[in-house]
Amino acid sequence: MNASPLVALVGNPNAGKSALFNALTGARQKLGNYPGVTVERKSGRASLTDGRPIELVDLPGTYSLTPTSPDEQVTRDVVMGTQAGERLPDALIIVLDAANLENHLRFALEVLDLGLPSVIALNMVDLAARDGLELDPDALARQLGVPVVPTVAVRKRGLDRLLGELTPVIGDGAAALRPHGSATDFAGRQAQARAFARAAIVSETPSRRLTQAVDRFALHPVTGPLLLLGLLFLMFQGVYAWSAAPMAWIEDGAAALGDAATAATQPGYLRSFLVDGVINGVGSVIVFLPQILVLFFFILMLEATGYMTRAAFLMDGLMAKVGLSGRAFIPLLSSFACAVPGIMATRSISDPKDRLTTILIAPMMTCSARLPVYAVIIGAFIPARTVGLGIGLQGLVLFALYLGGIVGAMAAAMLLRRTVTKGRSSGFLMEMPKYQWPRWQDVVLGLWQRAVIFLKRAGTIIFVSTILLWALLSFPKPPEGSNISPVDYSAAGRIAAGINVVMEPIGFNRDISLALVPAMAAREVAVSALATTYSIDAGDDDEARLERSLGDRLKGKWSLPTALAFLAWFVFAPQCISTIAVTKRETNGWKWPAFMVGYLFAAAYIAAGVTYWTAVALGL
Amino acid sequence: MRLHELPTAQIAVIDKVDWEALSPSEMQRLREFGVDEGMTIEPLHRGLFGRGALACRIGRMTIAMRHQHANAIHVRVGDAEGAERSDDRPEDRIAAE
């Protein structure tokens, strides 16, 4: 017996496929990539009722086996057994939305024609009932000739029966495609699907349609945009308000660890390495985990509830004006969490030029890696007071920075669409799913996966660049008795002095120039780099250095115009190796990432310069 | 009458679709959404900013499209009963209003 049987989940978008996948596999999931393409491969393990383990793979949702995007291509290739790096599934679980039966049945009929052993999960039967729809799964099973199991993935209902029906269907795992497939065409399947759906509907009574009622408010020309703006504003205020306590715990923990390390070591390189390099550097980034999780919480909730597509709908008119489609709004909003998944999410945009433009502007959306940078500077330079109505000034500045990124991105899109990505504006066609309250376990799982990714980054990229920077900052040491600061004398200080020639006109000092170099690895490294620099600069004898936060140190060293210029720089600067790498992968070459890095650096330089000169002129 | 001329919450039957006015992928996606001659369709919401998107109910789905797509869809009002859809009952229309 070789590998355990492979079972693929297929279905239309919004059929509740991913919820079913999560319910079947729990936390036993593995995220990867299909070789050669950037489509995410999500797999997990489950057990059949006879105890045999199976590997489940969650395929991208699609409306038919005629693909219009790379995502849909993968689904087609996997179920046809032609996807590189994936064997032909031993069985399929076809997921249908019970409340949208006739539409989803057409795709099910197309998939069933392939001849692979299949079970149908008639999902979200509870929502169908809420809409007054009663179905007969057995009638459907008789017509389709395969088992049909009613499920409610988010409540874990029907899962045992689904696995029970799957067990005999898999058999000994000798699946093969039907040699010819059927001759039924699209229209034929459509008609058949409608007939089957009609026969399976037992009763249909009008009832309150929750989704339509909510949409009357959420898509209203006046209340709709207000709700969207309100949600975004709540999101950014929440990032500060909800994360204050856990951030204080992490800070206290790091300080205690630093004290313990100081007590346990002799003054010298080891202590400096541990306290200044590792604990101070990495700790100053990990402290932002709560804020990043709050941000991801909002993004996950907006996606899972179905609101995200409403936001896309509301924004389409505006996006059309800059030559994009409302569809671009979803990758762009995801880019607020991180540009990497945002850029990957552009795969759902079928028009190549539309997609390229979205990729090129995605890094301007304020990602969570900028939060540590913004948070430190805002915390240090913007007073924590309210401007009335309970609105915090710090949150307001943060909101303005996010807005700055959005406005910059829209301006860039308009410019790009008229020059390098010129072409006919593509359309906007999208299904708007029913509203749904997400299962909290799914949200927790999503947050957990994001936390692991962030901590892995902190443990690898950020750890390594922090240590490298510590080494560059610590050597060579100034001669005994000299009054040159250790940082000025170090290798890193000399490199920074070189860069500073270019950066000085826009108000940057040597320490900023120094932080910008390792921050190419990841933006948040700028914070740990500043923490390490000022920690070393404070000297080994400064007993009180652990007591003083990075913010306090910055306040003593930077002017307000410099701090504002630094913020403006980070609105645009493309400082993230992962983003550049994913852009290269998604655009198949170095041409576009090089262009992106070039134009964003230019924009960052100009924005920082204008901010600095204006602030100085205003006497700030 | 074109779909984009249809007032919001007015149910109509799709008479004809100018498929040739659409790109192959747009045509495919619309057909996958169930847009077809004889189906009933109801504009629900209009987007913002001038000629924004149009949200319609077709079958049990809500779909969003642009002006150019709605312009390719010809509809007629008045004989929604003659449509082949089963969920076009009078009470349904009341619920939608």
C-alpha cells in the first residue's frame, strides 16, 4: 500500500468548500504551492470510517472546467490528472450550495462526466432552509447516481455521513477517468441541471431573505459607503485600542528576558549580542504581533462574512475611473495585511493588464509590516490625546498614512493605465455570495496560520538581519579613550554615512540610512535595526537603557520633520524582498519587479522630501 | 429595453443577449452565472460614482456586472409568469420589494 488515497474537494466559489475542508481536517493542514504556478495548494488529513487515512486537497473554486484564470486551470488540471506534482485523485467530494442548486449542479454534472468516484456534499442546507427552501437529497442522489449528503460545514453537521459514503466509493483506490466523457454541452447540462434542481426541491416558501435585507443597507448609495468607511476606520482604531494590553505584556516579557540575560552574562560581546542584538532586535518586532493579528482578524472577517465582495461592488465605479475593476479591490484590501498574498490574489483578475497594474500598485497598500514602523514613530512623536468624539489623534494619523497609500496607489494606477499598461478597460463580473456568520474556529485557524508565518519571519529573516546588523554595528570598536560614538566608528556606520549623502536632503539622519539597508529584507526590520543601533549607541554602562523604550530614544534624537519624512518614506518604499520575489514569480521575469522597485523608490524619495521641506517651512 | 434601463426592483425576462458584443471570457462567465434567454432578472442595486456596477438577482444568485454587460442584455417586462424559472412567484416579488 503506497500513499493514502487522495480526495479532492471541488465546487463553485462560495459553495462553502473551504469551510468543509477545515471542518474535515481541523488543524491538520499543510499550505504549499503547485510547482511552476503560484496557486496555493491546501492539503490536510482525515480518516475514513474504516480507519484508513486520506489526504484531502482543497481545489480553487470554479464555475466550469473551462478555465479563465490560473486558479481555475489548476482545478481543471488536477481533476483531469494532468497537474504536475499531483496524482489523479482517487475520489472527489463535489460541494454544492443547497440554496443555489441549479447553478452549482451544472458544474457538478460536468465533473461527474469525468467518471471519477464521487460523493456530493449538499452544503449549507441550513441557510437554504432559512431562505424557505426544502430539498430532497435522496431524489437528487437517484438522478445523479452518486451519494448525496446534506452538510452544514460550519456546524460540522453531516461530516460523519459524508466520510461514511466516501469509504465504499474510494474502494481499493483504482480510480480512472472515463475515456471519452459525455457529449453533453453547456446548454444541455444547464437544462439538465435545472430539471434536476426542480425535481429535488420539495417546497419553497418565501421567507425573509437576510442577505437582501442587509444589502439594502450595505449597498445603499448613502449608507453603503458610510458603512464601508466606518468599517475601515473601526479596523484602524481597533489595531491600536485592542492590542495595547498584549503589547505591554510582550514588552515586559522582553525587558525581563533582557534583565535576566544581563544578570547571567559578563559585560562583553556575548551580553551585547544577546541583549542588544537578539532580545532587543527581535523583541521589538514581535511586540507588534497583537496589532497584526487584529488587522488580519478584520480582513478574515470581511472575507468570511461575504462583505468583501460588497466592498468591491461599491468601489468598482471608483476603480473604473483609474482603469481598474472592482475585483482589484479584494487583492488591494488583502495587501493591507500583506502584499504577498495580495499579489497572489490578483490571479482572480483575468485581464492581464488589469492584473499587472494591480500587482504594481499593491505594495502601496499599507501592509502589516509597516505597522511596527508607523507604531514606533507615531507613539514617539504624536501625542496620545483625542481630537474629540473619542477619536484618538494617533489612530487618526495612522488612518491618514493608510489613506496616503491608497491615494498614491490610485494615482499610480491612473498613470500606469495611460502609459505602460495601456489597454481597454476590462469588465467586472462577480458573484456576490450570501452573508454568513463565520465559524469562530475557522477565524482562529486563519489567525494562527498568520501568527506562525509572522513568527517564522521574526525567527528567520528578521533574526538573521538583526544579527548581521549587530555585527556590522559592533565592529570595529573605536580605540580605547576615543570620544567617537561606537556606531560612527563601526562598519555599518561608515556604510550609512555613504548612503546618507543621498538621504540627507530629505531630512534623514545617519541612523535612518543605517536602518534602511537591513530593512530591504523586510520593512519591520527598520524598527529592530533602530533598536539595535540606539542600544549599542547607549553603551554598555548605561544601566537605564533597558528602561527606556525605543520611542523615547527616538524623541531625543530626531526632529518632528524627520519623523514625518520617515513615515512618508515608508508609505511608498518597496522595502520587502518577499514582495519583489512574488512579483517576479507572478510576472515571469525581472522586468516588472525592477520597474516597480524603481518607481516606488522615486515616489518614496519625493514624498519624504516634500513632507520634510513642508514641515520645516511650517516650523514644526 | 436594455437591462441597464430597467429600474431597480423591476423583474424582467431576458429576451436576447448580444453575445458578440462581449469578450469570450465575459460571455462564458455570464452564462455560468445563469444569464440566458428566458431567465428572469432583477436589478437590485446600482454602484456609486457615475456608471458604477449593477447588482442583479438571477435565479438564486446575486451577481455584479458593468454597464457594458447590462447593455448587451435585452429584457422585457410584463410576462414574467411565462418564464421558465420556478421561483418567480408573485409572493416572491412582494418579498423583493
